[in-house]
Amino acid sequence: QLPLIESGGGLVQAGGSLRLSCAAAPGRTISSYAMGWFRQVPGKEREFVAGAGWKGGSTYYADSVKDRFTISRDNAKDTVYLQMNNLKPEDTAVYYCAARNRAAVATMVRDSTENSWGQGTLVTVSS
């Protein structure tokens, strides 16, 4: 398990932007981990938002956020980011950072039971 520390959630108006950050605990590295962001609304299942592979720089997005959200990773800082632009009320959710050692993003999405998870950060988009 990789301890993850999230930050950056908050309240924003529709059309606005937020950037979420997810850092590995001090002394830990994300370099061999696929990293991802998921979100969950009360009463619904957690859903995949974006992922970044641990080798090759590949990124993946849910259709609902494509062209609005950007995931990036800075292995030197052991941090992954989610830049969210043109936010919509339907983006309101608790956002969770996830990590999976030496695995594909698809594996992280298909079977989340072995993922490491952050504590979650609330994003609220008002209309």
C-alpha cells in the first residue's frame, strides 16, 4: 500500500477551474505506480475519471471529462495532479486518488481492490 495525501478540493462556480493534488507520503515514491483519479457521489458507485501510466507517459480519461480535465504526474515530486477546467455541476463528487504498483491503468480500473487510495477531497460545483 502507498499512503496518499490529497489536497485542492473546494467550492467553485460552473465554468470555473480547480486543481487537485495527490502526493505520496514522505519517503515514498510514485515512480513505479499507475496513478489515477476516481470520484463518487453518495448513493452511486465510484467511477474512473483519469489515469496516468507508470511508464511511457500514457493518459486515459472518462468520456465525461475528456477535453476538460488533465492528469499529470511529477515523479520528482512524487505527486500527481488533476487539472479540472470548465467544471459542471455534475462534476460535484468526492474525488479519490488511487495508485497501483507496476500495473496498467486498465487493471486499476477493472479491479480496484488492490489499489491504494487517498482520503478523498470534496469538489462542489455550483450552478
